[in-house]
Amino acid sequence: MDEFSYLSVLISVILGLAVTQILKGFRGILLSRKRIRIYWPVIAWAVLLLLICVQSWWAMFELRHYQPWTFAAFAIVLLQTILTYMLAGLVFPDLFGEGIVDLRESFYAHRVWFFALGFFVILASIGKGVVLYGELPHPTDLAFHAFFGTIFLVGALTRRESCHKALVVLGMAGFILYIVIVF
């Protein structure tokens, strides 16, 4: 087994758990739909995070060519993956119990943590390029990172509902464009 195959197991497990968190949230909404107050931006963020998890897993495959692996290199890749998992874990509230669950209320209660974690995912992604290759990502890639970082920063700093609705739409459109252009 080569180094990448060994190291990628933990990364894959954590990304798999992130996907599980999101899918478990969708399942919980279906099973408890009578007591869930839907808030479409939460659903949209969950779909976007699912896409981010899949794209992250896909992008990690490029690391199969990376040599030599060091603990610092693995640590930054692992940090980005852990932060992505934490973000996925916050998108939906716990849906257990018998009470009414208001997705809007939960979103705004955890908004700062959600968007701060998203911002740190972006920083870790940029840091990954610096640690692994000794340079910032390609300018196009870096521009998208700045765009997403701005979305997360604005989301952490504002409570305005209209702004949050616009942010998720911009994030979704931007991420699709990111995949088309960069990947």
C-alpha cells in the first residue's frame, strides 16, 4: 500500500461521516416532516455542502501524485476535512424528540459558528496549497477561494435574512461555476 492509499482512508472516513450527517438531516426531515418548520436556505446550504463534500473527495484524488508526505502535509489536509465535517454537522439541527423544530431558528442560532467554520475551511484549503506545494493556489482558484471566503465572512457578520438568502444562492452558483472552470 502506498502512502496516499494509507492516508486517504482517514480522509475518506471523515468525508463519509460529513455526507452521512447531511443525509441523516434530510432523512430526519422526511421522517419528522409534520413537526419541522422548513427554511429553504438551510436546505440549499445542505445541498451545497453535499456537493462540497463530493468535490473535496474528488479533489483529494489529485494528492495520489503528491510526494513526499510529511506530518504537516497530512495535518493540513486532515484539518480541512475535519472542518468540512464540522460544517456539515451544523447545517441541520438534531431532529430527535417530539417538539417542533424550526430550521430558521436553528440556522440563526448557529449562524456565526457555521459561517466561521466555512471561512476556516477556505483558509485551510489555501493553506493546503502553501504547505504541500510551497505556493498559493492558481490565481483562478485563489479568486474563487476569496469569493467563498467573503460569502462566509459576510454570513458570520450579518443577521439580515435577505442577505443570507442571497449568500446561499451566490454560493451555489459560484460553486457550480468553480467546478466547471477549475475542475
